[in-house]
Amino acid sequence: MKSFLSLLFLSISLFVSNASAQKERAINAVQGDKNASPFEGQTAQLSGIVTARLKSGFFIQTPDEKTDDNPATSEGIYVFTGSEPTGDATVGNLVTVTGTITEFRPKAEPASLPITELSIKKGADTIKVVSKENTLPKPIVLTAVDFSSNQIDELERYEGMRVAVQALTVVAPTKGRIDDKTATSISDGVFYVVLKGLQRPFRSAGMDVYDYYFSKDKEELKKNFPKLSLFDSNPETLRIDSDDQLGAQAIEVTSNAEIKNLVGVMHYGYQKYTILPDANAKPEISNLKKATPLPAPSERQFSIAGMNLENFFDDVDDPSIKEDIVSSEAFEKRLKKISAAIRLFMRSPDVIGTNETENLAALKRLAERINSDSVASGEPNPKYEAYLTEGNDGRGIDVGFLVKSARVSVVEVKQFGKDEKFDDPTKKDEQNLNDRPPLMLRATIVGAKNNQPFAFTVIVNHLKSLLGYETDRVRQKKKIQAEFLARFVQARQKADPNERIILIGDFNAFQFPDGILDVIGTIKGAPASKEQVLLPSEDLVNPDLTDLVDLINESQRYSYVYDGNAQVLDHMIANDRMKKHLAGFGYSRLNADFPESYRNDPNRVERFSDHDPAIAYFSFDEKATVKQ
């Protein structure tokens, strides 16, 4: 009898559980008015009109006449299938779907908002078509009011719903996947926008708000670092994945382009609310940006530039490094593009500091190409000469110089810091501090009219990247690199107070503290306080240096665009003796604002790299007016 009662109780429990599982819930109830669903982990049956199809799922939305009229709850949801949806999930079909309510957060993005999904298990859950060819729910028209809270979850209430935007401004161009071996790219259709009328989003000082909110040490940070500022991550930025819907075509746009009448489904990814345009959408696109040549220096001026050439590998196998062996055709294309950029748009700077060059042979071939192209175009031969000393980088990329020997006389080129070590917390032995050790050029240039040599020193740098920045190892390495460089410059200033010094290159750091470190502040001699950053540095430089980016218009303070945020990684930092001769500074807009697809065209200069070159003009006379 006892066994029978147990069996009967089990049967009743299973029946009740199964009945509960099949109980239909409204999408708005599942979404709720918070970030996470109140029914997370439970099975549910939802009904809605299919509004979009992706490679691994589809979206459904409540018909307009059945919404709850609560602006805080979304009427749409993503149904995850794991593979391309069946024909039952055709756009316009009203369907009933069973599955498990989940809050999805990619493993690679622990500091990210979750996405409420209905997850279908093949063979267990069902999609039932109720009716076909239904009118799609009317899209919500986004306006500036929707972004007024400036909170990272301010669009949660539209998650999974159809939305429309009347006018957008592109703030980061269409991205793509690069094949270095062929110097080609394939568009991924992703770009970033803001509503027309909103300002372009920039990376600002402070710890990223996502890293802060999702940190296990949040309360400790709040207590120990009362002056710690936060970067709000620019929640007004929208990510557009133009070809994510099945059948949709990638949209290729530059920064500053204008887009009208974009309609699609609101999703979320990579810490950004993301619009997936309808497969049949035909938005109006205008105002595509074009590259503009820089002004040529006057006869009483000379120019210095910093260029990240992005994986500038040649077509010769070097067995000593792990490299991508570029095809001869691809290397020819890269030589052509970079040569044109330097000659026609940067006006052949007198000194160019380069980053990410494989070796001296590759840099020499670039110098030869610029020289021959100049002569073939009827221009004077700049007689560029290449200088590069191998460093410690595992991929074999190094810093180097292209020097216009027709005008500049080299006194010395010397690498320093190659043998410097640091205590790596993940290793037993000390490790190399400088993967790409700084390279110093001492040179003179003769000024027009007086024929007097003008002496100056350029130090080209490529500091540790931001990859792995969440780890103690990378943070310590970047901190010690900054202090090493600061001490080196200070020693030179102390030895010769009249030496004109400028540091250039990719510093992989912003011009302000990021809440973790203050790399540039340390190098300048104005480090952030111990209340402002987790790993402060001492003041090692006096007199202080000047980051030239701080002197120009705020709208131009960027050399790189990452996840929609314009930011500075490429700096020019001058001591007072050099700054007195500054006549102008800026960036040659050739890469960061242009789509990755432009890399494929050998007849245009844009997108030979992902960084914009930095360039400064100096006068032989002191106290020149700085032009932005």
C-alpha cells in the first residue's frame, strides 16, 4: 500500500508539474520590469508573431492588441534554437512556443547584462503555427528621451522588440574580419551609431562602469578609492548588426554617415543594445566620409609622425618568429596603400616612427617604395632610410623609423630597455619588460634661411596592449613600463636640460587615468593619486612633459575607435624644450573612420591600418602658434 501511495503521489506530481509547464505566459510577464526574468529557469509556453530569424534562433513579439501597456516591460523575446529555425518560424507567423526561460550571458563577457531568452530543446519543445502572414507589430520609435537616464540598462524595456529610428549618425564604421596573409577583409556588418543630434561618444576617464558594477570587489573599491571616477560606457551608443538577420545584406558605412528610417529588432551583445535591421530594410544612407590631405609644412617647419602599420609582415618566411607569411600580391598592395598615404595625405613627414613592423628588411622595402613612387610622380626624392632593431616580441613585430635623409641627418639610433626584466606574478622567473623596446633617434635638420642645424630626439614606443588587462600580470607590466620610460626621459632631461625630446607611438593607454593605471600621466610626470587608480605611480619626471593631444579640439582627440568609442592610443608627448617649437598637431584621418572593407581596394589609401597616424608640425622658431 505504501508503495502504491508513493507511486500515486509521484504520478500526481508529474501531472501537476507537466500542466504547469504547459501553462501559457505572456511575454511581458516573462520579461518583467527588471533585467532578469522572474521566471528564470522555469519552462513556459509563449505566443507571439515571428519578427526576425537568425542563424540560431528567432524573435517573437506580442500582437499590438494584446500588449499590457506597461512601458517598463518588453513585449518581445529571443527564442534560442541552436541552429537555423524551421519554416514554422517564418516572419509573420503567429506561433506558440514551449521552452525554458534563461538569462544568457556569454562566458567571454562576465561583465555584461544578461539577455532573457526562451531556450528550445530539440526533441522536447515545440513550435506550433497558429496563423500565417500576420501584420508585424508596430515598431517603437526611439527618441532622445529613451537615452536620458544614461544608464547601461536603459533600453532593457525594448529587448526583443521591433524598433525604428528616424535619423542616426554613424560614430564607428563597419567592421570586418581581416586575413593578413592576403591583406583582405570580410565585412561582418557591424557598426555603431547614435541618434542624430547626440554627440560622438568618446572614451573618458575612469574605470569602465561594467567592470565596476560586475566586480566581486565592488564594495571594497567604493571604500578604498573614494575618488575613483567611472566611465559610463556611453549607453547612448547603439550597435547595428546589419546582416545578422537571415537574408539581410551588410551595410558599409564610414563614421559621420547619416542613416534614415532604420527598422529592426532590438537585441543585446558586446555590452551594447543592438539593432538587427529587417532583412528587407532599405535605410537611406548619406554623408559618407572621405579622406582629406593634411597641409604641407612651411619652409620654416618640419613634421614628425607616428604610424601603427598594423601587422606589417612581408612575403619572406622568417623561421625565427611566429608570423603570417603574406603573399607577394598582398604585400605589394600594402606597400602601395601606405606609400600613397604617406606621400599624398601626410605630405611625407621628415621623421616617421613606425609600430608593428616585422623587420628591417620590410621597412626598407617600404622606404624604397615611397622613394620610387615619389620620383615616378614627379616629386622630389625624399630619400627615406629605414631604421629598426629587433626586440623581444613573440610575433616579431618591432618599432622603427623612416627618416627623410634628403632633409634630416641622423646622429644616432639606439634601442634601450631590451634586457629589462620584471617580476611576473604568473611565472617563477623574471620576464622581459619590453616586448617592443623603445627606439631612440637623435637627429638634426637644417632650417631654411639661416642654414643652422636644429637638433631633436625622437623616441618611438609600443607599450603592452590592453589584452588581458583584467589580470595582475598585464597591469603590473604596463605600470612598470610607464615608470621605466619616465625614468629614462627624466635622466635625459637631467643630463641635458636643453635637449628637445618627443615620445611617439602606440602607448596602448588613454590620455587620462582609467581607474586601474595612469600610464600617460606617469610618463608625463603628472600621475594620478592613490585615491584615483588601483595601482598608482610616483612622480618621476620634472619638468613635466605635455601630451599634445591635450592641446587640440576635444572633437579631434582620437586615433582609434573601439566598440563605438573614439579614443586615443597613439600619442605624441613632448618636453618643454620641444614644445616651444610646436606649430600644429593632429591625426591624419585615414583609417579609424573607414570601414574594414576599404582594406580590399589597393587604389585607395584608407584602412591600411586600424589606427590613424599622429602628426606634429614644428617650427625652427620658438613660441609658434599651435594649430589644431
